[in-house]
Amino acid sequence: MENIIIIILLLSLIIWLYLLFFRGNFWLCNQSLPDQIINNLTLNNYPSVCAIIPARNEAEVINISLESLLKQDYKGQFSLILINDQSTDPTEKIAQETAKNIVSNHSLNIVSGIPLEKGWSGKLWAVNQGINYAQNLPNSPVYFLLTDADIHHDPNNLNALIYKAETENLALVSAMVKLRCESFWENLLIPAFIYFFQKLYPFQWVNNFQKKIGAAAGGCILIRRDVLESIGGISSVKNALIDDCSLAQTVKNYLKTNQMNYQGIWLGLADKTVSLRSYNSLKSIWDMVARTAYTQLNYSVFLLIGTVLAMILIYLVPPVGIIIGIVLNNLNIMLVSLVTYLLITISYYPTIRLYQCSFIYPFLLPAIAFLYTLMTIDSAFKHWQGKGGAWKGRVYSDQ
């Protein structure tokens, strides 16, 4: 029996050695935008940009988000299109008042969204309306900035995105904005969300044109207009719940099979551009993860079972092994378990440092992973009950 336990523990250790040394250095958090101010980076030409901002019931944060966009320190032409996506709160009114009260060189257009068309996800339907509206602007933008209505953009964020895209000739540049991390549940679970995302989509692999994997973070995506049009527009991913990664994967696949003179896509971490959305309870984070976790598994029962078993083997076996080793007084079991547990802790530390959380949290990653596993299982149950993808009053059970 003890030999079987050792074999299982060694398998967990081997997996962790692979993750740390052969999974695109996902855990190092070392992919970030260049700091224009510190490095004094400039361009000879600043192309025109149009921000597309879908907003559904964002009255609490829309003024902060719009103000941060209208105050972008960008030398080129920059316009904003806000699509009020059937809000039942005063989102549109607050947006209008915000625009009136801010002196800016950038323009804001507000579009009242029309009812959701069948076959579309709500956010992408709103984005599509904004892009269609942009076709009527005096000057067609070179880039679209696809962003959410709950993001506070650093004044230099657009400069950094454009500099990255222009100097490296990229078709799409995306920044994973820094999520709010203030409450107990946010400190416990939000950094892990970033950690797991990076493990699923190693940023170095996303940024390597030779690798197949593509991903983006929906809160901040800069995409060239000609590329978006070439892939068939937003309608090419119109029913995707994980729309950001679907869009990035579509772009990367298209670039690989068609002759466009661009060098790929890029995804990195933002430090000063932050999300305003709060997750003060376990339920709010649970619902956020459960909304798309089963979608990520392609609604496959086999992938769900495999994921649950993998999470147990990777995260729960090592700490349980320590306890078993102590009970059985087996030094080998204790040693292998402890080494693996330390690797788990070390791998989580850079993410915790990025979010400036307590050094205690890396030691809690197995328990955190257990909660995320339960969220994934719940995501499957919600889908089977016809409640999958619920978001702001809409349910996408037919996806």
C-alpha cells in the first residue's frame, strides 16, 4: 500500500517539475507592457484608435471608467463609443454627465443598444453595434480598443498598448488588468484566478507565433481593424462565452494560414490598469468562475472528470501525503510530499507578490484549488440544469 502511495506522490512531483520548467514559465508573471514614462518611449506616428465599451447596468463605475479613458495621454486621434446594452439603471445618463464634466481632446459617442439577437452573446452583440457605429465616423480607426465598462485605465495605458503593437508589428495586444483584491475572499481567490489562467494559457506561449495557443483578456484588447475585418468581424466569435480567448485564437489561427504581414499576438499583465468590479463574497467569485468553467472544458463530461482527477493529483495529494507520511511514520512519503508541496508554494509566490498579498496565501493554494474544483463541478451542474453562462440577467443555456 505504501508503495502505491509513493508512486502517486512521485507522479504528482513529476507533474510539478514539468509545470515549473516546461510550461512556458507561466508562474513567473514576467510578461508585462513597457512603461512609457520610465523608459521614455515614443513613436513617430500615433495611429487613430476607437474604444468600444459595452455597458450593461454599470452605473456604479461607469463614470470612473469613462473618465480614465477620456484622460488618456495619447497624442493620436482617440474616440470612444459606449454602447448602453439595455441597462435598467442610469448607466447612460451618468455617462452623458461624465462626458459633459470632463475637458478632453477625445470624443465620446453613446449608442443605445438594441435587443439581443439570437445566436449572439450579450457582450459581443453590444461590441458589434459599436463597431458598426464606428464605420460612420469621419476617419476609420486603425485600431479598436475593446474594453469593459468597469476598468480604470492608467493614463498611459493606450500609449503602452500602441507602442507594443506598432514596434513589434502585432495584430492584437491584450493586457490582463489587475483585478480588485481588497476583501478577504478577493485576497484568497482572485490571485489564484490569474495564476490558473496563466497556467491554462502560458503567456510566453501565447506570445510565441510558433505556438498554436492563443488567448487574450477581455478587459483590454487592442486589435487592428483590418485584422478584425479579415477574420469576419466580431461575428466570427459571436456566440462565444469565453469571447476574449476565442477572438485571440481566431486571430492567431488566421495569421498562420493567411498572408498578413503581422508577427502574431501578445498577452501580458497590467499593473496600473485595474478592474473596478468587487467580489466581496465567496458567492460572487463562485458565480464568476462557474459561469464559464464548464465552457472551458467544451461541455465534455470526460474532460470534467479528467480535470477533477488532475486537480486532486496536482494540488491535494501532496499535503495529504504529508499527513499520511506522519501517520505511517514513513520518511520517504513525507519527503516526496514535502518537496512537492514546496514547489506548489514557490510557484504561487510571484502571483501573490504581484497582488501584494500576505505570504501565507501560497501555502493555502491546495485548499484554494479545491474550491476552484468545486466551482468547476458546479459549472457543469448549472449547464445541465439550463442555467449555464448566467450573466447580468441573461442565461446562455443553448451555447
